[in-house]
Amino acid sequence: MILLLDPADDKNITATLLAGSNLSAGIITVHPTPGTRGSAMLAHDILVALGRSARRLEGQHIGSERSAWIAVRSWIRAHDVRRVIVLRAHRLSEAGWTALIGLWRDTGTQVVLVCHGVGEEEALARFPDGVMPRVVHRADRVLRDRHARRSAPLASRTPRPLPMVPDTDVARFRADAFRRLSLEEFSRVDAVYRQGMDAACRWSATLPDPATAGVGGHIGELLPRGRLGSELIVGAQALAQRYGEAELRRLAAGLLCVGYGHGLTTFPQEFDDAEEVHRFVTGLVARAHSAQHAITLLRGAQAGALLHGVLLQMPSDLVDLTGPGLTGIPITPQVAAHLRSEVVNPAYAGAVAVAVYTGFDTEDLMRIPVAAVSDEGGTLRWNTAQRWERPDWCVLAMPEASRPFLAAARTYAILQGLAPDKPLFKASAQLTGPKIAQQVEAAGLAPAHRTPASCRWWRTVRAWHVATPLHNDRGYVR
């Protein structure tokens, strides 16, 4: 912890610290409500400093002390806040000081307590045994954080909307766009198309060689029949004692015919990692600002993948389909800022973000478990099958601007004690399907189409190795 002393109660120090509050840089300044005695109001003040609206607190069930502080911890972790500066700390109650010290211990976030008009001895007496803060006397010292991230903020300007693009497959898409659009319109469409191509080239280069991709599934054919697992382990240990690491690698390469099967590959050969394919295409449309943008990216990706001998098989009627990227509302920085001001409860925020972007029915939203959300909130992955059926994994990449909402919802659920398999958005007991719909409507972000679980367009996308790559490792055409 840090103790900033302002014995003269200099108004310039207060102004400097308030001006230095910057959520995107990971530093916030909290101005506690005068007369605050408990810790619940202090938590509300921190939520306001995090960009949340004070008028939404009670309506979203963040009024109690426990729920408010859990929400604070969730948002601080989701936004990667490195420093919380609290003004007028000398006037806080003992409960407020205890809560702030708990926040520092639980999250690792640096908490700066600013004491105005008091001496060092009096301020230090407020700290419990075992907590010795670093004492500073200048405001600029707490605004300079060498550990704070320096990532560029998300672009705030929305690109010009694209014109209506052709409803044709990849073989004719670019040519049809050239014939139907003006030169200026085609130039903008083609720039997005090339972005999709470049993304697919980078992704395709990471896929396994089709000559060796399936060899792991037949490794059992290379092992002696009738041997127990323990006997095979002993044999492997004997080999390891006799051969060095380099020799073992050469032996394994010889047994698996690594490097010898490329010319013998039979095309077409399906790429069997459907989850990776779905992660790629949903990650692509998560960058889109409109359905036209998403369709153009996908058609460009198909063209780019073909340069690497990979056919991305996807619906030809993308214009008529519904779902993320096509009919949902893109989570742009502007939409994210609107959600931050309208939704305070992390469970509500995560549910609204997913509902807005995907258009999923509320029943489907309430089935998404806690474990579905990746640590940073960038991906949802959950089993949509019933307990008695084979696993049916659904993978969906989320827009960058939506990730803090999902990360906060995940942390909120964990801090509430929910098990990984429990519904993520039931971390707030009052949150139901109709309540989600009500929150979406209140935020003015209801998508035009609702998408039932059975209509997930990206899950129909398949990848096939159909030819040897035309691009070499540096991206040039052979």
C-alpha cells in the first residue's frame, strides 16, 4: 500500500489526482461521498470511479456491502486496474480502511490512501499491525506506475459502413463486387476482403501438415500387440537410457515417417479439429462492425485459406443467416462505454453483452456455465448437449470490447461461490431470462433477430485440406 501525505490540504494535489484518473491506463481516483461511515458506500464510490452509474446500483442488486465489494473486485480484475487512489482517506471509518486493505490483499491492486491536513504519525496510526505503507509526498509519484500497462486504447472511431455486398460464394464474390459497386465502394470492400485473406493466411500456416496430421490416431498400430501399458513404459524407459534426446527424436521421426508422407497425401482430407475452425471464424467476425463487414471478412478468409490448400466450407447464403457477426449488435468501444454506464452488476453486464452480440434466446444464455468463459473473457466454450448425450462443444470468440464484461461476470460468479458447471449468469440470484431481456431493452441495444441454439451458422463451417499450399512460409506465392 501507499500513503500519500498532503498536510497542507493543497487543492492542486486533489485536482492533479482527479485529472490523472484513467481507466484505460489502469489507474482510477476515488472521491468518497462526504460523511461515509460504513464500507458499502465506499464500494459504490469505487464503482462510480470505474465508470458505473450510481443510479443503477439498487436496481441491479449491488446495494448490500457484500455484493458491492464483490462487484468492485470483479471489475478491478476485469479492467486490470493496477492502482486505486482514494482521496480524503483520513475521514474514512475503520470499516472503510479495513475494506480497502482487504481489496489490496485480495486483488494485488496498489491502493493509495491520500490523507489531507494530517501528519505522518497520525496517518500511520490508522494502519493495522503488519501493514506498513510506502509514504510519499508528491501526487505525481502515485500517477507514475512503471508496472502499468501501456496498451493502446481501442479505436473509438467506427469505420464508414460498407455497401451491400454480393450474396455469392467465394468463387464469384470479388468479381461480382467489382462489377456491381462503384470504384470507391469496391476499394473499401476489397480492403476488408484482403484483411480476411491475411488473417486466413496466418491461421492456415499454423495448421498441421495433412501428411502427418492423422498419424497420431494410428500410433497404436506401431506398438507391439498384446503388451501391457506397464511393459510399454518399461520399454520406453530402456530406450531413454540407451539413446540421447536427439537420437530419440530421430528414432521417433523414422517410426512416424515424419517428413516422408507429404507427397503421398490423398486429397481431400478433412481437418478434424472443428473447435479450432469455429474459433477462427468467430474470432474473425468478432472484429466486424456490420453484417456486410463480417461477410466480406469471411469471403476473404476463404480465398486466403485456399492459397494454403485449405477449403473453408461455409454457407453460401450468409446474407440470410442470423447470429453473431451477422444480425447481432457489434460490441464497439461506443457500445461498451454505453454498457459500462448502464450496467453495474457484473452478472448483468456479461449477460447483456452476450445477448446483444449473439442474439441468443434467454433460455440458451442461462445454460452457459461458469467454466465456459476463458480467463480473459475472449472465448466462450461450453457443452450444449444433454447429460446423456455425447459432448457437443460450442466455441465462440467474443469481440475485444466485450471481454471485460465476461471476465467480470466470471470473477463475480467465482467469488459468489458458484461451481464451474453452474449457470454463469445466475451468480446474481435475481437475474432471470426475462430480467436479461428487460436489461437489454433498457440499454436500447436489442438485436433485430433472436437466434435459437439450433441456428448457429459458424458451427456448420468445416475445413478441408484440398491441395498443396500455393503460399510458402513467407507468404509469397510459389
